[in-house]
Amino acid sequence: MAQSARKPPPPAGFDRDRFFANTFIFQKWEMFDGVFTPGINCLRDLCRDLRLPEDLSGRRVLDIGAWSGCLSFECERRGAREVVALEPMPAEITGFDRIRRAVGSTRTRLIRGGVYNLNPAELGTFDIVLFCGVLYHLRYPMLAIDNIRRVCRGDVFVETLVSDAQVMVKSAGGLSRVALESVAPLLLDVPLWQFYRRDEMDGDRSNWFGPTAKAVLEAFESAGFAMTLLKNWGRATFHGRVRAGLPEFLHLECTEADHYDSVLRPIFGQDKEAWSAEQLAPPLSLAAPALSDPGIERPPPATPAARWWAAAKQLGKHILGEAAVRRLRRAG
């Protein structure tokens, strides 16, 4: 069994600051025993929140949006048979090749490209697909999710920004973050995608959509996965398993399914029958959640009457004004 806790010692004379000079790293990863990459996103916490198994022996892994490859190399360290790190940026910028050589990686390779380029005829299929920190950067999220389904024959792990606690709304002082529950609690169970036309989210023009957790679940379910929400704290983690047969959306009476040859075949370049998942990878046993892990941080469900009244109050505030709602409450 692979043991991710076993970190190799740093090479003699290894200077971390010099090694990473002029290289931006997103993830903080223990590349050597006691030596971490200078990122801000803790990879150990990410793997815990994804419940990524410690033992990935024999699995073929695709890491979408790999950047410098820290998560890819961690999967190799956990025993993955092969890891494909998919990243549009060149290795000279991300530092991928330098890290690969430093840690002695032999089973992880970088492919320049993105989630829109996934093609099973070129890449084959994967037992595990990692899709972390990418979804909200995509202008065409459903195209990406459908492409993931094409190359996945087992499990998908997703980490993304979600808008449940941070809907961006205009106010007198500019944009502000508002919890969706404070607007209308009923909307937490509605699959919504907030569109960022420019840089509304964090001043970052590469952010296009902020889905609710429910939206992520429904989108992957439609594409042919059985999904589970693992944790929701402003960002969220999910695990999914490919369902056998055709994806759900190709069973519907819709244009994409009924007129597949003229609508989708030019995009995906494969017959409708090729979407059918038959030979699936053995299921994974997810790592147990940490004992101190708060899990899904949402309030306990209210009764239908309470949820309806909360939504009605919010609607009344928007239509009548908050002062009028207070007067009605006192009168009632």
C-alpha cells in the first residue's frame, strides 16, 4: 500500500527559496520531508476535504488544471499507476518540469491543454479525474463537465468556489457578498449559476460563473455521475461515480439527444453510442473524514412553513420595503 506520509529527504544543498525564485505556486505541498512549496492553498487540507484515498495503487489519474503539478505528484506518491497533468500554461512558467525532476517523478507527465480538449480517442480513459479550482473559471461549464464524463470510467473529485454564501450583489458602496440564505432560503435548493461578466468575483477576470452547490450536483448528475456533496464552506468539495450506460441528458427528449448527429457529433466527434459507460473501474473507498471536520456547514433544515415564511419576508422587503414589513409584523 502506498503511504503518502513517507516524504523523501531533500537533496543535499537544496535551497527552497532559490529553487522557487520567480515561480508562482498555488499549492502548499510537502515535496520533501519538512520542505513545502511556497503556495497558499494547503494540499493536505484539499486531499482531506476531497477524502482522496491514501492508496491509489494501479489507478490511472487525470488532474485537470494541474498548474505546477503538486496534486499530480501527490497522486503518484500515493501509488497511482499513471498521472496525466493537464494544464494550458507552459511548464517554464508553472515550474512543473523543475519540480518533477527534483522529486524524481517517473509516472506523471504534463500535457498542454484544457478541459475543452478532452478526447478519449487521444488520451484514453481514467479511473480517477481530479477537477479542482477550475469550474468557476470556465465560460462553458457544461461542455467541460460533459467532456469529463467522456474520459472518466470511475470516480471524479471536484473542488470549486460555490455561491451559496457569497452571491455578488450591487449596493450603494459597490459590490458586496451576500449569503444566499439571507436573500431567500428556498434558493439554496435551486441549481443557480451566477454569471460574472467582468471581474465581479475577487476582481479576477478569469472567473465566469459562481454555481451553488446544488447546481454543481445537478450538472454532474445530468452528465452521468452519481454525486455526493462532501463539504461546503464557501468553497465546496464533491465526489462522483460514473453511472453505467448513457449519460442522463442523452435519455431525455431534448434536441441534443434527439438530433445528436447534427448537434453534438460535430462538437465531440463520436457516435452517441460511444458515450455509454460499460466497463467501469473498481470503486474507490474514500478516506474517512477528519474527526474535527465540520463537514457541510449549513444550518439545520427548517420546516416547510418556516422556509416559506422566510422567503415571503425577503420578497416583501424587496417589494414593500423593510419598514413596511416591520409594520405588518407588528399589526399581525
